[in-house]
Amino acid sequence: MTESKLHVLVVENNPRDRELIRRGLDTLNVDCTAYEDGPSAVSTYKRNDFDGVILDTEFCQTGEFTRACGTLDDKKNIPIMLYSN
């Protein structure tokens, strides 16, 4: 029986950092969908099921993603990892 891969949403505005995260997740056999802006990420989040979210703290500081995703909790309880570079 094969297990399905985890699917993570990545929100990072820096292309280099986005690629580093994507490569790291790939080595862990985790699929990711990556966006550079909060509104696009939230729109995708609402239409898909993700196992987790990796979010640059810059989006939290500006409020762009957090304002847009007051809806995160109404979908399902998933882990959200915040990071800063």
C-alpha cells in the first residue's frame, strides 16, 4: 500500500528562497505549491486541500496574508509554519 505524499502551500515573495524551500521539500518527498503573494495563495488554499502551510513572517508583519486568510481556521486544522530569513 502506497502512502500519498504530503502537499504543502508555500508563501514566499523571494524567488530564491521559494526555490530553496521547494528543493528542501522535494528531498523530503513532499509536494508543494508555491506563491509569491498572499492573495493568490489564499485563493489556492480555499480551492485545495493542503497538509500544511509554510509562511514567510514578512506576510504576517504586513498583514497581507493574515488579513486574507482569516478563513484558514474554517477549513481544517492544519499546521502553519512561520519562518524568517
